[in-house]
Amino acid sequence: MTRRGLRFGLLGTPVLYDGGAPDAPGSVQVVGSPKLRALLVALLLDAGRVVSVEALKDAMWGGAPPVSALPSLHNHVARLRRLLDDPGRLLTVPTGYLLRVGEGEVDVQVFDAHTAAARAAHTAGDWERVARECAAALALWRGNPLAGLPPEVGGYALVRRLREARLLLLEWRYDAELALDGGRLADLVPELAALAAEHPLRESYHRQLMLALHRTGRQAEALVVHRDLRARLADELGVEPGPGVREAHVEVLTGGGERRQERGPSAGGCGGVGVPPRPAQLPPAPAHFTGRDAVRDELIRVLTRAPGPAAGPPAVVVSGTAGVGKSALALQVAHTLAERFSDGQLYVNLHGATAGMTPLTPAQALSTLLRDLGTEPCAVPEHPDAAAALLRSLLAPTRTLLVLDGAADAAQVRPLLPAGPGCAVIVTSRSPLTTLDGAVRVPLDPLSDEDSATLLRAVSGRDGLGAGHPLVALTGRLPLALRVVAARLAARRALTPDALAGQLSATDSRLPHLEYDDLSVRRSLAVAHDALTVSERETDRDAALALCRIGALDLPAYGAPLLARLTGTGERRAEAALDRLVDVALVEETAYGRYAPHDLVRDFARERARAAADTEGGPREHPAGTALRWYAAVAERALTAIVEPGLDQDDRRRPTPSQPPDHAAHVASVPPFADARAAFARCDRELENIVTLVERYAGEDTGDGGDGGGHDVHIAVLLRLLHPYLLRGGRVPELEVLGRAALRVARRLGDEAAEACALGDLAGLHFLTGRTGEALALTDRALEIWRRLGAVSWIRRSLNNRGLLLEGLGRYAESERALRQSLAYSRQLDDPYGEAVTLSHLGNLYEHTDPRAAIEQHRRSLAIGDGIAAVIVRHTAHCNIGYAHLRLGEPASALPHFEESLRILGGHGDWHGESQTRLGLVRALRQLGRSGRADAECAELLRRADARADRYTGALARHQYGLLLRERGRVGEAREQWRSALAALDGTDERAVVEELRRLVAGARPVS
């Protein structure tokens, strides 16, 4: 930069200085335009940092910038550059602007430096230096800081801090003049009288006025000042004057008044703020501190950054669940930075998470800090606001590090924060304290496997413990749990890590084994839960109840709708309860609206659930029953959103004999989905929970003395209604698990209709995975039951499926008979949807002998689909027409049909149809020589198949991908793809594809 010395003035109306020494600024250059002043100050408040365009527009025009704000901003920036006359001063960056400011170029920086020097001199009793430094600082004061600016510019905290600093400087200057007695005591009286009138509750000015009056022979007036102050304090605050005023009163009464250069103005007796030793209160640095390198470096960077003129002291909040190592990290960082904070380090345990202790009140914490800074106990203000102001005054000119450990909430911390830019604050809390303005939040996760093993080895002295040892997972990788386990291993050399891991894994709760001496994971977790339980706030009590219900059911994750049913509250209260559990780090929000407890919190929640069950009187429905009822209702709502209206939907919804009579009422309590996408999204979120419930509770008696069936009656309904989502979503692993469970449940219940549904659903899974023969056998068993029950629409559907499967097995004559029978039933039932589906399957059958006739059948199906607006029928018909054109050797004609099929399907969901369409699209593109797009489409199909664990579709895609690779000369890679496809197709009925793959692996040319 070309200029040196003082350049910017904020201590009054914002101005520019034309150079000059810090204490003797050059000429003043007034910034006349209000908008230009706002721009300059907005940049100065964040000097050295990028200020976004949006922030500058807000500062200049408030919340309603005009349409022309951006070009106007550019014009004002250009004017400011001309005014600054320094090309390198105001920089344009991609997201906004940056104003470069050197040390000592802003009057606030110089003011702060003189204030710090005055503070040090005042503490040391060096009154001549106090007078000099105060005079130098006050000479920079031109009026109220940032005067004449609109509120949108900000800087409130800066202005408040500077005003308080000015009042302190005046106080210290008068202390110096009273101590030096330089012959102008009489001149002090009117000045002090004005200050005492302006600040009627500030005792220091009244004390100084009393002394100035007394020492100039005006004792009676001094006593009147004391009388008025005492009455005012009693009336407004209910307190007596502090020790400094009382000491001055004694001097007036006894006629004293000797020079006091050797003593501070408050020395003797209860002397207010004395000269304490430099605080060094940090507990020892944690032994065996492990990992956290990136987080530690980030904390050090934040705490040591140079603050701008308007910035308060840097503050960080380290948050996380119980035992995750918040305090250890805070102390490690604090010890690393101790030398940078030359005025000391303060440490306060706020006991927000200490077992058996009530959190400190802000007043208690303030009293502790003030005493640690040398304030006599009798001089600590009783009113918390006054105490907080005194703390800020004492810390303002210092470089002090505060560690506030175990904060309960932001309200406990806020009064303890310093205002001086030389200070820094580290707060630890289970909560992220999001309402604590200006703090940088650092959430802590459990340690990595490697760091966990390192900590175990270091503390236990057992060298053989690696990242894969079961103890790492069994402790949840929480440092507290790891230290407990390591301490037990260190104390008992005969106890092997494997034996201890066996103890932890052999019990329903690991918490009894995670206690040793004064370390206890259970006690640490109980602090937050117990505080919620006894709280007067409804949300807190709801949160405590929610954790018990979470423990009783123990699902992978929770949302507000399910928890509302489990707790008997509304969804808003349930969501607030979950948010409160997040706030106290008992659960975490893993995705929007999805909550899961930490591994060891699950054990704690199960313990609390058992304890609650023991104390609750009277019968109560098992939480699994409540969840299954709700999931069955959600499944029906999803069914109606995913499956088009018609017989397919009606048959699924029609109750079977075992369906509970209150199911319809539960469905009515669940709002319908807006569309198929919303239904798929909700079911995707809940599917893991559903699988867990079915695997755990199928066949289990509820124990509530009900009419039999236990949870099975709800599981049977749930799985019958959920199947269309599973099939259309291509959820292959879940189709297998839930399909077999549905069949077992139906047979236990003796519900033939439910059994036939389950048999047909399992057949759908086998068809989806290429096991056509097994699918046919299951379909025939279902058809037999439906015929026995006389369910005509189900008979039609089974015959349609039978024809499709027989066609896939090459049994064409039998296939046509079954399809013709299905077609007759469709017309008998007046079911156009079923008729369209069967016509499409007939088209697939004709494709083997007459592709042109096949296309005609598919077009008839498409016409019906268009007439009834059936998305699945229309997209399937276009897909099948595309395959018929491929059979005819017409890829150019096939391509637009595959593209139209995908366009029609959109987000409706039909994995089998979508995957077949994408496969045909890849084949058409490859045959047309459009290898680039074919590669991309094939990669997308593989990605989607792998995401569903659909090995069958993935194998068909790898077949095509290998052909694409071979055409580019990458024969070795192609053979790897074909070998992988062959392995995946083992056990399927895709004989033609398997034979071609074998020829390809052997080096032969493909058939198609």
C-alpha cells in the first residue's frame, strides 16, 4: 500500500484521514454521501474479509434494495476507490469486495491499544502513564461511534464495547488525577458532576465526585452526593453502595485526603478490584489425547485469527454426545494456545452435564470469574447485568482465554462472554448452542476405528489391539467408553481383550461393563435424560418420553409421524421432542426429518424403557403393534398413490379374513400422498424400519391377552399392501425377506387369501430376478387357491402372469392358452387395464414368430392405455414396440419408442419396465453406432441396478457393456464383464443369454 498511518475513523461520524501518525492524524476528509458512508463502514466492519454483494446491498438499502441496486453499488465502489486514492486498497473478488486495512490504520485499533495500556498501568498503579494513555485514547473520540449510519449497517456490538471502554477510560483518568493531585481538582468537579448525572447508577463517578468535592473543601456537598446515591441504589436496585464508595464516604467523614500514589483508588478493606495473579486455571492437558487433527487445527485457526475492528472475540462451541471427548479437545487446544494469551487462562466448569450436580446459574458463574480476576467477594455486583458488565470491563483490554466447560444452554453462556478483541472463548456443550451469535460451531463425531484402537493401546498398554478388534465397535468409538474399557484392561492383566469383548456382546446392554471407578457412560447419559424428565417444559418431558419409546421399539431410525403414534402426542410435539433430543445430543438427525440415537444411547434407551414398563400400571399395547398398525396404514396410502385406480388397486385393498377391523380407521388418520414420487420417497425412508419390525416380531405373541395372531395380523396387512411399492421400486433384497415372511405369517394365520397373495408376490420376485421356473410354480399354487376361493379378478391376474412366464420358458402354446383365458376374464370383468396388459403379453408371444403382428398387439394395448390414462400400460407398450423393431433389425425405429417409454414413466416407478426399457435403449444405440450415448445409458442402468442389489438386471447390462467395450478394441475388459454377467445369471432361466455369454467369453461373435 502507498499510504501509512491513520486512515479510517469510526469513533464518531465515519471519516477518512489523510495519513499522519496514529496519535496525530492528518487532515480529515468527510465522506459526504450517506450511501458511500454505509458502503465504507460495511467494508471496514469486516476489514480483511470478503463482504458479499448481497450484504453490501442490505447495508446500503436495508431489506428492500431497488432494481438498480447492483449497478448503483458498482458506481459507489468506483467513487470510494477514487476517494481512497489507493489502487490496491479495495479489491474485487468473485463473491463481493475486500478492503485491505493495515495495523494501526483504523482509529478503533489505536483506541484499543491505548485502552489496553491504560488498563495495565491502572492495575500497576502507574498513574502518570494512566493519564497519558487515557488522554491519547480519548483524543481519538469524536462522538458516538458510527454516528449517522442507518441500523442496517450493523456494528451494534462494536459500538456498545467502545462506549463501555470510553467510560472506563474516563474513570481511570480521574483515578489518576485524584492520585496525582496535579492542581486541577477543582476543574474535575463539573466534569464528574456531569458524568454522575448522566450515569446515575455508576458508583465510580460518584466516588470520584465525592473525593474531588471533599479535597477541594466542599465536604457537605460530598455527603449529599453519597446520600443521593445510596437512596437511588436502594430504591432502584435494592443494594447498598459498594466498597469504593463506602471508603470514600469514610474519608469524607474523617477528614482524610492524603495522597495515594502508592495505592489504587479502591485499596484497603473490601477494595473492589484488586491486582490478582495472572490466572492459569486450565486443568492438566488430557493424557493420551488421540486423533482429531483436522478439528484441532480448525479450532486453533479460528481462535487465533485477527479480529476486524467490529468483531468480538473469537468463540467456538465444541458440541457432541456424552463421552465423545469435547472437554479433552477443548483443553488440548487451550494448552496449545496458552502462551498466546499473555493475561491468562480462565476455566469454569458450568456443570451442564455433570452427574449429581445442578448447572451453575449465570450469576454463580459470573461471581466465580470476577473473584478469579481479583474482585473482592463483597465487591461482586448482585445484579447479573452489572456483574456481566464488570466482567466485560475487566477483560476488555486483556488477552485472556476463557474455557467454559459443560454449558447447559446459550443463556448460561451469553453473560460470560467478553467483548475485548484480544480475548477468545472455548465452550463445550452437548448442544450446539445455535442461538449464541458469532460463535463457530464444531460438532464432534466418535473417533475413527484407527484412532480408537490407538487410544485403547495407549491407555491399556495392550499392543495387539487393532482397528478391527471387536472392542472398537462395541464401545461405539466413544473416547469415554474406550477409556473405561482400557482402564479395565490395564487394571486386570489377566482379562484379555477378547474376553472383555465377549462380555460386552453377550448382554442386552453394554452399559454395566462401561463403568469403572469414577468413569461411567451410563451416568454421563443419564444427566441429560434426567434433566428432561423433571423439567417443567412440556417439550423436555416429551423428549424424555420419546427416548423411552425409542428404547422400547429400537428401530434403525425415527420420524415425527411414527413417534407421535408411539408417544400419543401430535406430530408437531413429536418433532419438537426429537429436536430437543438432538439439542442434548441423545439422538442425531441423520437426514432431514430422520433421527437415530448413537450406538450406546440405544442401550441406555432400552434400559430406561424397561424401567418405565416396570413402573407403568395397567395393560398397554406393545409399541411394535402401534408401529405396525401405522405402517400398514401408510402402506395403503402408498398403494393408492402408486397403483392406478382399478381392479389391481381394489383387489390389494380388499380385506382378507385376518385383517383387523380397525385398519380402515388407522388409514383415515394418515394423510394421502400428493403423488407417486412422494409415496416412493416415504416408503424408501421407512423400509429399513419395516424390515426390522417384520424380522423381529413375525410370529411373536403380543402378550396382551388378545384374540390370537399377535403381531402377525398387522404384518399380513402391511406386507400385502406394501408389495406393489417393493416390486415397482425393484427392492430385490427386501422382496425376498418380506415375501417369505408374508407367506409364513399367512399360513400361521390360516388366511388362504393372504397366502395366495404372498405366493403371487414371491412369484413376482422370482420373475424379476430371472428365476422363471420357480415363479411359474408359485403362480400355479396361488392360482389353485384363488380358484378354490372363487376370486375371479385374482384368477385373471394369475392366468395373465402364468402366460407371461410360460412364454419366457419357451412353452408358447401353453402361454397363448393362459393369455386367452385371462383376456376373456378381463372382458367379463370389464377390466380395460387387465385387457391392455394381456394384449401386451400376447404381443411378446407373437414376437417370436411374427414381430409385425406383435407390434399390432402392442398398439392395441397402447390405445387402451391412452384411453384410460394408464401410465404403466402406455410406457410398457412403447417399450415392447421397441423390442419388436429390434427383432426386425430396425434399431432406428426402435429408439424413439424406448425414449418415449422412459418419458411417460417419469417418476411413477416400475423398475422391471424401466430396466427393460433402458436395456433396449442401450441395444438400439449400440446397433446405430452411437457408442458414446450407449456407454452413458449403460452406465446409468448399471448404477441403478447396483443400487437395488439387482444382480439379474446388472448381468444383462454387463452383457451389453461388454459388447460396447469389444467394439472399441478392449477385448480383455469385455470378457471380464461377460464373466461377471455369467456368474450373476447362474441359477436363472435366461438360457439364451447365458449361451451367448459363454460363446463371447470363448471368443465367438454375438448372435445379436
